[in-house]
Amino acid sequence: MSIMDVTMTDRCLVCEKNLWEPIYKVLLRCRSCGFITSNLDISEEELETIYNHNYFHGREYGNYIADKRIIQKNFMSRLNILLKYVNNSQKKSIFEIGSAYGFFLELANNYFKSVSGIDISADAINYIQTNYPWIHANRGEYSDYNIEQRHDIYCLWDTIEHIKRPDIYIDKIARDINADGLIALTTGDIESLNAKIQRNRWRLIHPPTHLHYFSKKTIEILLNRYGFEILYSSYASSYMSLNHIFYITLVVNKKMPQIYEILRKLHITNFSVRVNMHDVMYIIARKKN
């Protein structure tokens, strides 16, 4: 992984202009549309290394599997909103890009005719295949994946910012989706009030795991480019376990594991809170005929 020369940066994946200016850390901003991306040259092999077992158990999360109950509460909240835009879900198929350990697809299986997904993490896909054999889970990059059938709904929960070329993904979804199909996604809003106040300290700025930073404007431009019309746009609230909050704050950011261990042994980390910092967008868009 290396820093690229600004003058050699590819065209903006949102507006296709080449008008970049440096911003925080290794980030660049498009002077034309405002899209922000990382100035990193990272290979597919390096991405696969990032999202190994340690990403979900120690590096980005304290223990992703242990937080399943909280994670599924968030997914159920998103699913309830999505279902309002789906006619007769029992006849529909849903495909999740960035399916991780299958916690969303396990819930979606109760509402849709078929559920399937893809992730680059071998550890995550192995977990799905072992624990949810009825879910058709694939390991790899969606951009290289030849679908066996078209799907009605494609979901990218906190995923699009991780993808090396999200424009290629959206283009492929537009070709793989059934008529009047839906795309549902969540991602940080770099133009939110919280992001503007925090600037380079904003909690969602952490390349190389987060490579891209959208706003409501730039995500709409990207989706419109490939024939999607936004039906729903809001900020997503989330349940967060105190275990995850303290782990990220004290261990990942502050490098103070001793304090975290004290809180954990006192069982303070066993609780959860619901928060909405109004900086994570929830977007649902329909493919126009």
C-alpha cells in the first residue's frame, strides 16, 4: 500500500472529472462535485488481508460475534424500513454485498423468498456456511462475481466506503438487478454537521478500511448515473454496545487496554445505548425502467 501522486489520480468515480485537492491526512476532495476519497494505492490482496479474522476480533471490533444481538437489532431496524418499499417480499430475492457473518441475512430469511450474499472475508464466509447452510454465501469481490440469477434487492450496509471501486459495483448492480429492483445502503455523510465540526477527527475517517467518503449529494449523483432514483434518505440511528464503544475508544484509539479490562470486569460493558449522531445516511433507491 502506498500514497499515489496527486497528479496521477484517476478521474472522480462520481462525476468523472479530474479536479482534486488535498484535504485531511491522505484524503483528496473533488473540486467539481465534493466527493472525497483516499489517496491510497491498495491491492485486492491487501484488502483481503485487512478483512481477516482479526478485523472482526480485536482490530476493528472487540468481538463481532459476541455483539450479534446488538448488531441484529440494528439490522432489524433497517429491515423494517426497507420492507415498506417492497411489495410482497415473500416472492422477492435479496442479495447482500459485504455480508460479513450473515447476521442480516439470517433475519431477512424470514421475509424473503431467497437470501444470498458475498464477502471477501474467508473467515466470515466460513462462519455463514457452517452456521447458516441455507444461505447461499460466496467469498470474493462482487465485481468479479457471475450471478446465477438476478435479484430484487441489493444491500450494502456500511460497505460502500470499504470498496475499492464503488462505481463499478453500482454499475454491476444496475445490470444484475430485476426490473424496479431496490438498492439499500448505509454509509457516513462527510457533509454532516458532526463531520464538519470534527473535521479530520471525525470518527469515520480511518483509511485504509474506509477508502471513500460520500455526502447525500454525491451518493445521489452516483446512483443517478446508473439509473437509480432515491426513494428514501435519512440518518440511521444505531444501538451500540458499551463493550464496542469502550473497546474502540480505549483500546483501538487511546491504547489503554487496562482501563477497558477494568470496565469489562465490572460488567459495565454489558449494556447498550441507542444513538443517532446524524452522520450515517440510510439510502433506498429504485432502478428506473
